[in-house]
Amino acid sequence: PGSITRKVHVISPTLRPYQQEDAHEFFRTLLSALTMHGRNPRLSSLFDGLLESSVTCQTCKKISLTRDRYMDLSLDINSKSIHTLSDALENFTMDETLDADNKVTCTRCKAKRVVTKGLR
């Protein structure tokens, strides 16, 4: 590991030798460098995924989809209702209602509307 830790700037210019770095940040940067441009598809398939989020207007029911790549998920594990990985994933993907000050402009209604937002 010394040959890696002394030359972290080669992996990414955001990492600096002999500076305190977050282990998660280092791991993500290392994975990104190893999988960049499809150079290591087997490794990429282990850590790379696609999240599909939906926003549904509660007035006209129009669904807007967005897809984003991810390398890891930040799951809440500090809730009293979360005891297993399945619980954490279910909580992560739970639908959320955006209303009051959080209303979203619907592209079909052309007005701010109450929406539900969730992951598929």
C-alpha cells in the first residue's frame, strides 16, 4: 500500500500525499480511476449501477423519469425501524410527497403541483 499512498495524486489530483482523506472518498476515487472509460468492465459491473427516480404529479398523474449512475448508496442505518439491509433499502426507495414549499412545477400542468417522488 505504501506505493499507492505515497502517490495518491496519480489516482486523482484531488487526493494529496500525506493529507488526511476520507476512506470513502479514496475508495470512490480509486474505483472511478480503475473503471474509467470501461477499462475494467468486470470490476465496473460490481460497483456501478443505475438509479431510476420518478416524480409523479398528483393532479394530472404525469410521470417524469430520471436515470443516474451510482457507485454506492448512502443508506440510513440510524433509525429505530431499520434492523436489516432490506429495511434500509426499503427506506431508501420509499416514496416521498413534496407539497407546501416543496411543490414542483409540472411540465404538463405548467404550474407548481404536489408530487410524489421515489425510486423505481
